[in-house]
Amino acid sequence: MEYNQEAGPTKYLVGTEQGIVLAINLRNRKSNNGITVYDSGPGKHHGPIYSIQRNPTHNKFFMTVGDWTARIWVEDLKTPIMTTKYHSSYLTSGCWSPTRAGVFYVTRMDGVVDIWDYFYRQNEVAYSHKVGEDALSTISVQGNMQSGGRLVAVGDVNGTVSLLEVCDSLASQQPNEKMAINGMFERETKQEKNLELRERDLKRQRAADEEASKKEAAEKKDGKDEKMEELLRKVDADFLAMIKEAEDDESKASEGADLGGDDK
């Protein structure tokens, strides 16, 4: 669970064992009891969410860690805006750097800490460090937005805590980093919203096409029924005409026979 008073004193973020993110706003209980359920489809994690934390610089963006990926979300979208590549080992926890807006840490089941620096690149890990042979279970970085960010405490499943120190480039804020990271997140948010809007339009178009197809099929069926009725009417008319013609022929034959008898 994540609670950050700067994001709102009544707001909570919860990661579930099913890999789904819940946002809870105690002030807005009238709408679904204040609970917003994020993507429960392709965007959700494939296993439990072990860590969830807001970005310390841009509070409306938050990160979740679960399965083999870390995912970045924004409050007003129900799908993740960014997802790391799949790691080679299961992820067990993660956290943001308190001093750099674009840096976050994830721990792995194989005892490795991966450091991502989105200000530097988004497709590859910036640095990996093997802490030990045991699976890591938790991580925390010392400091706040004004200072710190160099000391990293990592715990494993056996209760051992390792204290690491990262280099200055991973701890000190880079020039224009806040603005660049915010611009990146906003750009990805806009792109995701456009994709969501396009998907909604495509669904609406598919529904309209299906309705038109059903209507066309019904009209064709009605047309076939009318043609069949017309054919049956024609057959009936021909049959009645044949019967009448046969009756007329029979009547003429009878009249001819009667006339022949009178002549005799």
C-alpha cells in the first residue's frame, strides 16, 4: 500500500495479489465507495504486486513492481503508460530514488539489484549489481528531494541487510531532469489516451458494422421471403389455371358428346 500526503490526505494506492491496482479516495465515497480499479486486462501484472510507490517529484505518477516488470501509471488512466522490459528473474520489490525523478530500483529473485535511469535511457537497465546468492525481498533508498540518495539498504529472504552506496551520477539530480521526466511522462500519457480513444472509436465502429450487417442480413432474408411468397403465388396461379383449363376441356368434351347424341 502507498500513502503520500502530498498527493492528497485521503488518497491511497493498493496493489493486490491478483496484480490489479486499486486507487482509494476516502473523500469520494459516492462513486463506487471511493475505489477506482485500474486495468484488469492486458495492462495488469501477471502475479502479485510487491511494491507500489508514487514518484516523489511528480506525485500523480506511480510505479508498481510485480512478475518480471516494473510499470509506471498515471492517476487518470487505467492502463500503464510505460513498462520495463521483462527481466530474466522474478522481481520482488522496488522504489524510486528520492533525489532523481527518473531513477528507480528493483530487486530480483536471483539476488541482483537493477537500477533504471529513464533520464538516460528507457529500454535498458542503467546498472546491475549482484548482492548475493539469496533472493532479495526489500529495498529502500536514504534521503529526500533535497539531499541523500546515495545509500541503499537491501534485504534478502534470510533477514540479511546489505548497505550499498551508489555513484554520484545516480544520486545527484541532473540539469533539467525534473522537466524532462515530466515531459516524458506527459507525452506517454497523451499517447496512451490517444490509443484508448482510438480503441473506443474502433469498438464503436465494429458495433455499428455488426448492427449494419445484421440489418442487411434481415433485409436479405425479408427479400428472400417475399420472393418465395411471390413464387408460391405464381405456382398457385398456374395450378389453378391448369385446373380451370382442364375443367374447360372436360366441359367442352361433354358438350360435344351431348351434341353427337342428339344428332342420332
